[in-house]
Amino acid sequence: MTEKSKLTEELMRLYGLSDEPVAPPPAPDGSPAPAETVVAQPSGGGNPFIELQRRKDAEAKKKPPKNEFERNPEITGMGGLLGAMAQYKGAGQNLFKPDAELFTYRQPPPPPPIPQIGAVSPTGAQPLSDVEHTMQSGQGQRPGETGRMRENTHNQETQRQALAAKQGIQLPGASNVIVNAGPMYTTESGVAIPKPAAVQLEQELQMKQAAEAEQRRQILEKQAIEQQRVQQQQARREQLIGGVKGTAKGTARIGQGVVGGMTAAPALYEYGRDVTKNDPKKPADLTQGISGIGGLMMALGKNKLGTLGALAQIPYVVKNRDELARSQMLSDVVPDTMRMGMTGAEMYEPAGTMPVKPLPINDGRR
């Protein structure tokens, strides 16, 4: 025992800070002092300072173990900050300017328009049948119609009309009737009508077609205005929804960077420290190194890379599940309904102290 430790023990005995009994001083004449009766002190009644230290040691042993985040709070906080900055900065050139695609949401491409089948003709006119088209020598040739059919039909109808006119002229007074009737116009159905009546019918048809065209124009104009209004509302709605989704996406990416940085920093620090020390009693945990690399993937990557980084945390969580579970507090596991009946000190008690059946909350009715 060194002189320094001997001096410390003497001082502790002198001031009553030692558990060892103090020997009585010798008598003045040199004879030994009478032995005093030593009363055994009960346990816990010793020196208060030593008893306080023992209690602190006992409480420290009962405390749950700290996880890697609690063991390295400064490194964890710095890693979360760097992860958030990495996601916020992205590929931007300015340090205080976020990534151009961080808070933007791209709308998916619209589906292709459905083609309209069997659209009605704007004029509403019904097309001629194949027989009427051939009988009236219509323009253009239709499927299934041959040149001989068109020529024979035309010649036969022409000869019939010539013979009918010749036979009619031979009747008494027929020529005068034809002359007095004036110019005649043959309609689409083959009926001959006077020219004034044909002109009047044509004018009425043109006026009707013009009125229908104006009506269609007005309807189409109203439809275009309404469609434009709906499209503007849809564009504003999509812009608002896109802004909300973009903000949510950017916030989620920054949160991913924070979680990734907070996971990567302490994991890589402890893994590198254990690898450097190369202590056989405490070898480096490979799953912790994988967790750190996964945290970096979450902090620096997007989408698929971030998902792979999150999946890389599974081996470490499975291996150290007991430590992570015992390091939780009651505030991490109790439901919100139980927190109302707990004090602040109880909230930060170890989760292992929670009773199996939670006590009912006294709401004043019993």
C-alpha cells in the first residue's frame, strides 16, 4: 500500500468517513486504554456518503442498457443533420437552395383518348342506298358495284324516260301543256317540279342549313367555354394537389435523410472503433457495419436505394433486439390513454417496469 493511500485511510478514520473502527488513543502514562464496547451498527446505518454511493451503484446496475444512439448522442445528432442536408442539397448548386426535384411532383401522363365509333354526320343527311345511288347515276363507285351495272341501269332509265316523253307528246294538247309548264327541275328522287318551286325549296333548305350550322356553332362554343373552365379548375386542383404531394415528398425525403444519418453515424463510428481496437473480448459487429452502410444509402439515396438501406437495418435489429427492447422507456410503449395518468418521471422509467395489466384511470366517478 502506498503512502498516499495510507494517508487517505488515516484521514477517513479521523473524520469518521471509514467503516473500520477507530482505535482509542493510549493513556498518558503509556498503559493501554481500556477496551470500549463496540456496538454493531445495523446495515444501512453506516457512513451516509458511502451509503449514498452504494445506492447510486445499485441504481446504475438496475438501469437498462443504452443503445447505440444513446451512447453517442452528439454523433447521432450530427449524422441526422448531415443526412437532412444531403437530401436537401441534392444536385443543386447553391448551398441554401434545395434540390430542383425535392419538392416537385410530376403528374402521371393522361390516358389516351377513346376514339368515337359511329359518329353522326354534322348535316344529319342520310346517305343514299346502293340502288338509289346506281339509279340516279351518283358520283363515285361503291363496293360491289360494277361498271356494267351502272351503264345498263343508266341506259335503260334514259330510254324509258325518252319513250315516256315521246308517248306523252303524241297525246292531243300535250305539247302545249309541256310548253306552258315552263322550265322543270328534276329532284333527287326523280320527280320533275317547276323551276320557281325548286328555287324556293333550295332557298328554304339553305336557310335551314344555315340556322342549323349557327345553332351547332353556338352549342360548340358553349361546350368549348365550359370545357375550358373545367380544364382550368382541373389544372388549379392538380397544381394544388401537386404542391401538397410535392411538399409531402420533399419532407419525407428530408426525414429519410435524418433517419439515415442518425443511423449511419453511430453505427459506423462504433464499428470502426471496434475494428481498430481489435479486442477479442468485444469483436466488431458485422451487422452494425451493414446497418451503417444502409443508413448512408438512406441518407444519400432516393426511392429504391433508400428502401434497400432501410432493409439493411433488419440484421442488426434482429441480432440486438433484446438491447433495443430493454433500452426503451415507458413513453415509447404505453398508449396515449395511459399517458394522461402518468407523471413526467414515470414516463421515463424503463419499459420493463410496466405492469402486465395497466391500472385503470381514475376519472372521478369511483
